[in-house]
Amino acid sequence: MTNAQSTLSWKNYLELCKPKVVVLLVFTAIVGMLLAVPGMPPLVNLIYGTLGIGLASSSAAAINHFIDQKADAEMSRTQNRPLPTGELNSRNVLVFAGFIGLLAMIILVVFVNTLTAVLTFLSLIGYAVIYTIYLKHMTPQNIVIGGAAGAAPPLLGWCAITGEVHPHALLLFLIIFVWTPPHFWALAVAKREEYAKAKIPMLPVTHGAEFTRLQILLYTILLFIVTLLPYLTGMSRLIYLLSAITLGSIFIYYAINLMRYKDNKTAMKTFFFSITYLMLMFAALLIDHYFPITLSA
């Protein structure tokens, strides 16, 4: 194998892991770990928990590549992925996904705790199998139901440190769960013709772009309300509250613009902002956790 071929192969396997998505998932998991305790969490749990959750997320992404390869070949957004282009074959992908998935489970069981390993495995199956094979092709509510798997990382991170499912960890789960539909539907609106071509019943394909834009607005309003819960329950304080109000208002502004300007460019802007929104929200939770500010009595 030449150096060029070796580099290409390495990049193909990295692409299987959907690194941009996994980085966001791992970031929310790390925030969950840091929020789980007053100071710094145990270093061993932090390192191995991050590694295990990251590998499991990458394994789920690779399995998603394998299952969706035919649909990916029909969509311009995904037709250059390693399987549609023939850079990798199905056996390569399955062996790779199985290896890193097994490694993730071993790391979590041996170095973290069994509960985290079990919940991580259920999340992997939820996304790679239940969502990708069944929900994605059965119902326009696929991303709503399947979003539970993508919302799991902060819960997994919290559990990796404490060994329990805490109510505050469930609030973090809820935020991402409610964020997922407006985030993904914005992309689906812009790419609705490609999803229709691939016969994937995303909401804008089955119910139209206008109905989907309304759902995005309604979900962003619901998200605004949900993101106030960490403050209202005493989990976070002023820095987070101001961030939630500011970022939530901007997200609603984007959703309103999506209703007004019915072009794909606005939909993609909304999609990309939603990613920035989630990162900043979780960063605000982290800053608030270590540098709390309260209103004077």
C-alpha cells in the first residue's frame, strides 16, 4: 500500500465515525461528567468515560454508514461517503464498527462502571439499529423518537462519574431531546428533495416544508421553556439563565425567519446555528457550574 493509499484509507475510517457529530456528542458527555460533582471528577472515570462513549458513538456512526449506504448513494449530501464511492466495502465497515464498539464496552465495564456500559450499549443499538433500520424509514416522527439516542451522552457522562441516573442528568437529556427535531428538520427542509429521492419519509417530505417550518418554530419555543428548567430547579444559576434566554431568543428568531423566508439558504443557516446554540448552552452550564453568580437578596 502506498502512502497516498494509506492516508486515504485512514481518512475513510475517520469519516465512518462522523467526527463532527461525535465531537459534539462527546462534548456534551464531558459537560455531564463535570456537572456531576462540585469540583473535578475522578480523572480515571473522566478519561475512560470519554474514550468509551466516544468509541461507542463512532461505532454507531459506522453502522449507520453500513445500513444507509444505498440511500447515501442517491443523495448528493452523502454520495461521496466511503461506501457509496467504493473506497471501503461492507465487510471493512462492519469489522471496524464491531471492533471499536466492543472496545468501548470493555473500557466502560472495566474502568468506569457497568451501568454506564449498559446505557451506552442501549444508546448505540437505539441509534444504529432501531432508528436507522426501522424508525427512519417508517415514520416522519423518526427524528423525534430516535432523538433519544442522540440525547443520551450527557446522561452517560454523569453516570460515568456517579454510577447513577440523577434527575439533573435527565434535564440535560431533555434539552438535547427537544433540541434534536428543530435542529434536524431545518436540514431536512433544505434537503427535502434528496430525502424524497431516497424514499426516506422525513417530515418535509410527508407533510410539506411549510408544516415542518411551523413545527420547527413550535419546538424552538418548547426548547426555550425546557432550557429554563435547570435554573428553576436550582441546578444552575444566573450565568446559565442569561445564556439560555439570549440563545433561546436567537434560535426563535431564526425559526421565525425560516417561516418568513422560505428558501433553503435560511434553512441551512438555522441548521448551523442550532449546532452553535447547543455548544454554547452546554458551555454556559459548565461556566455557571464553576463560576456561579447569584442575585443578591
